[in-house]
Amino acid sequence: MFLANVLDDPACQPIKKSYEYWYTFMEKDVEFWLPDSVWHTKTHSARVLLLALLIGHQKNVNDEEKYALAMAAVFHDSRRLDDGIDQGHGCRAAEYYKEYCREHDLPYNEQTFYITAYHDQDDSLGLSEIKKSPGLNERAILLYQIFKDADALDRFRLGSDGLDVRFLRTEEAHQLVDFAKELLRKSSENYE
Ligand SMILES: [Fe+2]
Ligand SMILES: [Fe+2]
């Protein structure tokens, strides 16, 4: 299991089972358009999954909200056409998620849809679209911020100055900066 060497960290105990479940789901069932991607691999999504679950746990999200974060993590970069900014990949991934739920008779979560669709856009746009959606409330805003922070925390893969921590949105993410660096280092160790 990818990141098995991290999951034994006491900090990961509360989210270990969820991580293992969603990681396995992604490996088996989520198709990525850019399998040879350098920066947006399934391993990136796995780290984002772990970080989103950790921040979510610290923010006391409920099970449905945990589901929303996990699904966003495993789908968010699945519809990239290139490794650049590729604005619009969020929307394509959200449509893929929606279609996937329909085809597999899975419960569709609107929070997942919005988080995924706007994760590659400015917060101002993402937040205004979430606020406009009658089916969503301030919890969706919190989930969007948690998710964007989790995605941002994995920017150290781009280089030691890949993340400007001033742009992190949640206090929990600020506290996880060193953990995220360590996570990246450990994820390149051998795993089975
Ligand atoms: Fe993305
Ligand atoms: Fe990402």
C-alpha cells in the first residue's frame, strides 16, 4: 500500500482506514487521462487524499464530508490534458465524477462536484460559485478550503519553494507544512 510507511505515524491512525479504502478505490477504479504525468500522478492524489483526510479530521468533519473530500482527492486531477495549469481540468474531472456515480449507482455528492470543479480556479470564483449554489452551505466552503490546502501542501514536489505558505487558508494546514515535506520524502521510499 502506497504510504504504508507513513500510516503508522500516530497522527495518521484516525484516518488510516479511510485512506486505505479510498486509495484502493482510486487505484482500481479511477481512470487518469495522463498516466505518464510527471506532476499529477496518482501518487500526488494519494498524498492529497491523506492530507485532506487529516485536515478534515482535525476540523471534525462528519462522515459525509469526509466522503466528499476523499472523492474530490481521487478524482480532482484525473482529467488533465497536460501538466501545466490546464485550467478547466477541474470541470472535466467533476463531470467525470458525476458520470461515474451515475454509471455505478453511487451516491452523488454535490460538495465533491463543486470542490473538484473549482479546485483549479481562484478562491474568489470557487467561493462565489459555491455560495450561489442553493444545495450548498458554509460547510461546502470549509471543505473547499480544506481541499485546496491539501492540494497546495503537496506543492513541495515541485521544489523546495513550490509553496508559499502565506496562501494557505486553514490553521491546520499551516501546522502540517513540515509533515507534508516529510510525507513527500517518505513517499519516494520503496513501498509494497
Ligand atoms: Fe488540479
Ligand atoms: Fe492536484
